[in-house]
Amino acid sequence: MSVNHYKSFGSRVFDALNILLLTGLALVMILPLLYVLAGSFATESEIATRPFFLWPEKFVTDTYAYIFGTDTFVRALVTTICVTAVGTAVQVMLTLTMAYPLAKRYLPGRTLVLNLVIFTVVFGGGMIPTYLVVRDLGLLDSYWALILPLAINPFYLIIVKSFFQELPQALEESARIDGCSEMGVFFKIVLPLSKPVIATFSLFYAVGIWNDYMSPLLYIDDSSKWTLQVLVRQFTSADAENALAQLDSVFFPAEGLKFAVVVIATLPILLFYPFLQKHFAKGVLIGSVKE
Amino acid sequence: MATDLAKPPVQAAPSEPGRASGRVPFRTALRRYRWLYLMLVPGLVYFAVFKYLPMYGLTIAFQDFVPFLGYSGSEWVGFKHFEALFTGPDFGRLMFNTLFLAVLTVLFVFPAPIVVALMLNELRVSVLKRSIQSLIYIPHFLSWAIVASLTYLLLAVDFGVIARFVHDLVGGPKVDYVAQPDWFRPIIIVQTLWKATGWGTIIYLAALAGVNPNLYEAARMDGAGRWRQFWHITLPTIRPTIVVMAILTSGNLLDASFEQIWLMTNSLNRSVADVFDTYVYYIGITQGAFSYSTAVGLFKGVAGALLIFGSNWLAKRLGQRGLF
């Protein structure tokens, strides 16, 4: 589209305005995050006096020193990292193993299972019956409650299934002729060919668990098992003062603390962002374009 | 998403020549494909336990459920809880709040990505275009807890940037926005716009990328200006996408985001904040009224399913691809 088109005055004005507006939009998206980052390294008095800044006048790391000195934060951070790691592994494994047989068009019963899966997208038991199932399984206050109820996302399952369907069947067939079992074909042929898909859906699931607020809200009562998202909420909400009062210290940088908690809960997402952007955009389009 | 579902798996896949031609008895199939069926088991268990068992659990909406007596031992009460919902004091407010947010979503959240995608499409400097895209996708990946926290930090009465800007520079009154019922809906809509607009452009940009450049070339030859190119080429290109997205959105009309609303609810704005999902949580989990809250959830679930089927039907009537 680099053809030099006729540039009228109106056209130039439009282009300038367009660039201005879009740049403004991009700034609106990113400035709040940069401000919080700057604020987390600023002194209490600077946060209180300067309305907006992107670079602190005096660069301090008090809040972070404080945060990593408290049990509450370190525990929540470790908990969230572990639950995300284990949960992602479990969810990806379950999704892949279920998607593979569903990709075999000749498998009797496949259509029935697929329809049962699709139905859960349209209708479900909802919050309370699901809560009662989790409770009856004895999973309340267990980290598994943050993983198992969301173990297979039906949309992801269908997309992975479609991907498996399009793998060259000749490879699988020749492995079978060489005496490879169905499991062998799955682990030695199919999975190595699926690395991009596995990467994509690992990220999907990992972001889902990391960002999940509803599951801990529903299933975790014990405050020593809180995840980062719950902690973030506790420290920045309207009743933050109560949460802060529970902390085991007399002095703490109260406002800066709120900024720093948000930064810590956001950072991993932003560190992985380049990968996320690439894979997620692809995933969105696979899900919508491929039927 | 699953058009092949409608077709029965008549012919064998090429990898199984001659094996599965015609129907085989299920027991034979079970033996022949035992490994495939075995791989299916963990997933089936998941769907049975966490999806279909809760559907069975919906029966408690028609009972006075006592956890001690269980699903089969509790007393059946018919539609008592539904009557209580429809005649009770909360229903009108819940319906109004849910629909009000839905209308605001249709008016503001839905068109936003279309407008931004069209603006990006007119941007011919590709470096700038890519950088802007990278930046506006970011909010999509942040959790609602983070978005809510950012909102509290920016709107806090004493140190929040926006609150202070309004007070110090414009001379407005000191307002605790997050506690004001009047400000609840605008805050929710702005949050959704911030989080979802950039990401929403992807699907429209993909459609726009599919336009044949020759069309623009030919239009220019015929003396069409930028506006006429936009009106006669660009807009018709994304019209089908807009229709499909509109129908999908209408299918989710009752699904106000639970996490978002719950995180922004406080004791002062509850009257405008309560929607069906947060009400179910509040009544069911914090107050323990399992049967009544399940009835509320079931009502919302059935209404939502009808909306999805309805909009899917409408999509097909209009000659568009449906969801299923």
C-alpha cells in the first residue's frame, strides 16, 4: 500500500490528526502503568505531593525491601508462581491428551464427545453447583481448586483438535507400520510436531491462572494461601486500611506499597509480553477464522 | 468452530485404509482403538466432574437444599425459589443494572475497536502502526484485580492523579469517585474500554488486511478520494465481521464480567453495582442460601443460552457463519 497517493490538504490534515489521536490512545494505555512503576520507586512524600511523574526525584527501593521482607508477600509470590507452573503443566497435558483422540475422524463416539464438550460452552451448572462439587471433593482451601475446575478450556481443546487434524497423517502412519503404538505415535511424532501449539496454549493457560481472581475468591478462605491477585486487591481496595493493619510491622511505606504490589503482580506478564503478543494474536485468529 | 460436527464420520481417515470402513460393533472399536479411548479418559472425567456434575447440581434450585441431606435427601419445593426471585425486591434492580451495563456496552465498548482499527488502517507509516498496536494490546493481559487497583490508585481522593487533576487544576470538588454510585457505570465502561479496545482491533485489522490493493488502485484511477475509497471499499470489507461480532456480543448480553464488577463494588455503590452474577456470589457463598442463589444462576444461564441460540439463528438467517 505504499503507492504514492494524491495528497490533498484535507488528506494531510486527516493524517496528522489520525497520528495524533492514535498516539494519544497508546499513551493512555501505557502511562498509568509507567506512573505506577515510577511511583513504586518514589518516596511517600513525593507520591503525596507530585500529581503525576514518570521518573521519581529521589530513587528509593524502600517499598521493595519491605515487601520482600514480609512473609505475606513472599508467600503469595511463591504460591502464585508454583500454582501457575503446576497448573499450566496439568492443563496443557489434559488438553493435549484429550484433543488427540478427538482429532481422529474414524474414532467411534467422537462426535458425541465433541457435542458434549461444545454444550458446556453454551450452558453450565454455574457458580454455586460448581462450588458445591469442589467442596464435596474436599478441595476448599486446596491449591488444586485453583487448577482443576478450569483444567480444560473447551475453546482451546477444539483449536488444538483442529491443529492435530491437519498434521500430515503419513508420518503417523509410517510410525504405526514400524510397530509404534498409538501412545508412541503421540509422544514421538505428534508432540514434537506440535511445539508451537504447545507454547501458545501454555501461555494461554499460564496467563489465565496468574490473572485468576474468581477461583481464589471462591475456594480459598485461608489468608496464608492467598495468591498475588487477591493480595493486590486487599492492599489497594477501599478497605485497604484493614489489610494494612494486619501486617506485622509498625512502619511501612503505605502508599508506595500499593504501587509496588501492582508492579510485582504485573511484571511477569510484561516480561513475557513479546511472546504473548505474537502467540495470542495468532490464537485469536485461528479461533475465529478457522472453522 | 466445529462445522465438521454435523457430518457423521463416514469415511475412514487416510491413515487407516480399509480398517474402519462401515460401522463396527462398539466393543470391537473399543478393543481396536483402546489407546485412543484410554487417552480420552482423563478429559472425560474432567468434563463429567466439573461440568456435568454441576449441571446435575442445578436440581437444588428446585429443592430446599440442606448440605447434610444431600442432593437426593433434600426436600423438593418446585418453583418456590424462582417465585421468590421474580416477586422479590431484588429482581427489578438486578435486571435493570445488568441491562443498563449491556446497553452501555453496545453503545460504547462495541464500536470502539472498529473505530480504532479503521484509524490504524489509514496509518501508512508501518513502524508507527506496529508500535501503537504493541502498546494498545498490553491492557488485555492485565488481570481485573490489577485494573481495579490501577483505578483505585488513579482515582484516590488524596493522591490519585485524576482526582487531583480535577480538584487542583480544574477547580472541581474533591470527589471519592469509586464510592459514588453515580460514577460506578462510567468507571466500569472506561475500564472495559481501556482493557478491551486495543485487543478487539485484531479481528477487524485481519479483515482489513485482506482487501485487494488493486481495488484502491482502480478507485484512484476513477478519481475516488480517500473518503470515497473508505466508504466504498474499506467499510464494505469489514461489514460481515461487524455483523458477526455484533451477534456474538448480543449473545453475551447478560454476562457482565463478574470479577470486574465484584472488584469495583463497595458498600456505598452496591445499589447500582449488583448484577446477577455478583448477586449469586453474595447470596450463595457469603450468606449460604445455596438453593435460592442456584435458582438465580439457573435463570441467568437459561436466558443466556437462549440469547446465544437466538443470535446464532439470526446470524444464519442473515447469511452469516454461525458459531455452531
